[in-house]
Amino acid sequence: MTEAAMEQLVAHTILQGFDAMYGRFLDVTAGAQERFENQNWPAVQRALKSRISFYDHHVGLVTSQIQIMLGKRYANHRFLMGVKHAYEDLLLDYPRYEIAESFFNSVYCRIFEHRHINRDKLFVHSSQEGRIPSYPTALTRLYNTGSGLESLLGRVLDDSPFTLPWEDRSRDIAQLIERLTAPVAEISTSGPPMIEMIREPFYRNKAAYLVGRIRLGDRHFPLVLPVLTNSQHQLYIDACLTDVDDVSILFGFARSYFMVYAPAPAALVRFLAELLPNKTKAELYTAIGCQKHGKTELYREFLAHMEQSDDQFILAPGIKGMVMSVFTLPSYDVVFKIIKDKFAPQKDISHSVVKEKYRLVKEHDRVGRMADTQEYRNFAFDRHRFSEELLDELQAVAPSQLIVTDTQIIIKHLYTERRMIPFNLYIEQASDADLRHAVDEYGKAIKQLAAANIFPGDMLFKNFGVTRHKRVVFYDYDEISYMTEMNFRRIPPPRYPEDELAAEPWYSVGPNDVFPEEFRTFLLINPKLKTLFEELHRDLFDPLYWQQLQANIQQGLFEDVYPYKSKLRLDRQLLTHKSSVTQHVLPLDHPTTAYGSEKHDSRSQP
């Protein structure tokens, strides 16, 4: 076989492997509606985990196939460039070219084990920058009959693909009209409103989301309608989101990936970018489950930022970690995390365990309280952009991870994560109102993680961050465990008065034992914080609270975690005469609220 023919064969092999991967990706995504309507919430979590695994699995299959085909005969620059050019030709009319380019990069890096990486052999920049492939069908539906909001909203609900009946369609439409009248009237200067909705719902956990916008002339604002199911397998609209910030939180970096059927993701991302102008392409691709391409886009954004800035990387503000060394660029809202070579004595874990913890977070339901990460190997930085303090620190704590040359610093393995204000620094400067909100958020973050079967382990304030929306998010994962693995105990009373003065506890402590009463001691040194915490979340100090959560999880019962504010929810008690269901809904922040009205519902978080 000629070298040119072999180049073509390798290019076809890579694209066929990508097609197989994305076909499975779409198949699992297409099953989201059935899982949602059948309320098969365990299957939702399994699908989330398996869909993430497809990418690496197929990269491995293609890599093995190519290595068998080639051996080491063609590992030269000319051949590899020929493969890349042949692959580019295959993508000229391809609807998922951008994702396929990332897949090519992954195969190449896997073959060469992330060594000897030359940018000209990879799609560091897209070969078709800016091309938006045509969608197989229309991406959106436009409702513009001019017959009023009631008619438009009715058609939106009727055109949704759901097969279940509505709990009370008239009630939901009436409340939506009430919510939409004010924003529409405020900016409507050019005729009646039009509604444009993405045809495919976005599924995540217990909810489906109808996503679109209301158009008023050349202006528009988002329209997102969360759809939930009740215990009678009926549908209802739970909320109405029209503010960009509220929708941005829905698509936030601390949440699990949506399942939305997207045969041509670029077109979907372009539409979402118009709704959410503050979101980058990396964030939006990641939000719809294309997290590996989100990683590519994040790297491209990093390169663009480096060209437009001249500040130096520094150690990230806050208390230094015992497992990770963290640095950042002041002008860039991302942090870079490196596993240290040696850990503090109290950290009895290995590098492999730390990596496994980060993988667990990637695949688990993050309920808006754990930051997503991207993992990179052999990440190259310009040496002159590193402060001397930072370089000295990294060479002291992680020398095995560094390759330092005259011009570059290459880090063999690192994670990137959205930068936040460390919680311990935030509360030092917060006003009384912001402090109260932050303490409430911190407590809710712990409770919501626990309800999702995650025990943070190290709950010190330095391991949490505050986002631009003032949400508290956990970001230090080396000690996380499943709630079901822990043993929550009450401290036994002392046998003798001297016990309380002894250096060692008078009771035995197992490796997974947790004593919630001790949280007061190491968390609440500040009297003001202690007062707020006792008022807002004193149940976190009670072992019975944690034991009840464990019992719920073991029985398949989960508390509600809504990715939007309680004030945005509709009132299901306002029933029309057509409704046959009367349900009582507890407040969102009620500590024992079960999903919908059924206390014993076995569904996970919406």
C-alpha cells in the first residue's frame, strides 16, 4: 500500500471511530425522554456516567487499531501531516467537524502518550473556524401568529415531544402569562411578541427544560421552562426563567451535563451563545455533554488570552492546600491545580486515589455544588509568564510534574477549574447581609451534596468558593466519599471527669467515623459565624440528621435540589377546575422537602 493510501486509511479509521462514539452518545441521549417519563431516575444516573465514558473508550479502540495497522513504520512528520490533511478533507461537509477534530487530537495524543506533541500535527485551531453546519432538521420552532401569549404558549406546550398528559395545562399557561406580561411590556416597542424554542428538550436529573427566547423586534430575552412529573406521571411547568443570570446558573459549571439531542452541536451552541452572551463556547459545549471538545475550546480560549495579556502566573490567593498546588493568572478566571509529589502527614492518600476522586466528581451528579474540572497532560506555558515565587513553589512541591527549559514550563499533569473567591477570604470582607447569605449558602451546599450521596470530608472554609452569582461551591476533592460509606456517630459521654482533659479521645474512632458535633469546634471559631450557623443550619451538628440522610439514600429517597430560585417557581396550588390532582408543596428550603408532594418519592435531584 502506498503511503498516500495509508494516510487515507488512517484518516478514515479515525473518523469511523468518532462516528461510532458519537452514535452511541446520541443513542444514550435519545433515551432521556423515556427515562424522564418513566421516572427511571437510577437509569438517568447510569446514563450520565456511561455517556461520559464513551469518548475515552472509543479513543482507546481507535488507537489500538491504528497501532496494529502502522507499527512504527509511519511515525514521521510527513506521514502524520498527510493523515491530518486527509482528515481535514473528510470533514469539509461533515456536520460535527469541530467535535471530530477534538477526537483526532485525542487519538494522536494517546498514540504518542502525550509526548512529542507538535501543534502543526493537531487541530489546535479548527480547520473550519466559524462554519456552522446545517442542522438535519430545523433547530428551532418560531411562534409568531400574533394571537397573544396564551395561544403561543399553548402551542409551545402542545409541540413538545412529551407523551405524558399535563397535570393542569390551563393553570400553567395562566401563570406563565402572569410572569411574562411584565418583561414583555417593558421592552415591547415593535409589535407582538414571538417565541422561538429549541425543538429538543434539555434533560438533566428529574427535569426536562424547554429552552428558547421571546423575540421583540431586534431584542430578545431567554425563556426556559422546567418541566417536572408528579406521582401520577403527569407533567407540570415548575418555573419560568427569563433572566440571563438565572439561565446562566442553570447552565453553570458546577452542574451535571445536559442530555439534549444535538446531531450538529455547533448550531445549538451558537443559539445558546445568543441567549447567554457571558458564556464561552467552552462552557456551552461542556454543558451539553461535549466536555472533551469543551476542553479543546478552553485551551483555544487560553491561547487567545495569553496573546492579549502580559501579566504573570502567581500562586492562587488563599491558604495553600496539602495535596494540590494551585496557581492562576490574575487576568484569567481559571485556576490550574497540580498534585504535589508529597502530601502533608495527615493526608494518608496516594496520587492515584486523588485522581480517582476527581474522576468520581466528573461522573457524579454535582447538584450545582461541585466545580467541574478539565484534565490536561503536558500543558506548556511560556516561562517568562511565571513569577519567580510560583516557579520556586512548584519546583519545591511538585518537581516530578515539571519540565523546565529556557523558554517553557511544561506541566505533565494538571487540572483546570473555574476560579472563585475562596470562602474564607470572602467572609472576611462581606457585609452583614452578604455574610448571612454566604453562611446559608455554605450550609445548603453541604446539605445538597450530602443529599446527592457526597460527603465532602474536609469541610474547612478554604475548600469552598463563592461564584459571581454568590453561590457557594465545593472545589477540593481529595477527601470526598460517598455518604453511604461514612459512620456518623454521637460523641459518647466521658467516663470520668479527667477524660475531657486528656490529649487523646476516650472513645474508639474508626477510619470512616464522623462526629458532627465536632464541626462546631473546627468551623465556628468566629462568634458571629457561630450565631448565624446555629440559626440557619444547626441540624448539621446532629448525627441523627446525617443518619436520616443515609437512610434516605439507601432507600432511594432524595431531597430536592432546584437549579433556580424558589421565587421563580409557579404555584401548583392554584388549580383550575380541570385539575384532578391536589398536592401540597413544601417550601424549597425546607430541610426535608421531598420531590413534588410525595415524601417517599425515590427520585434524585431535578
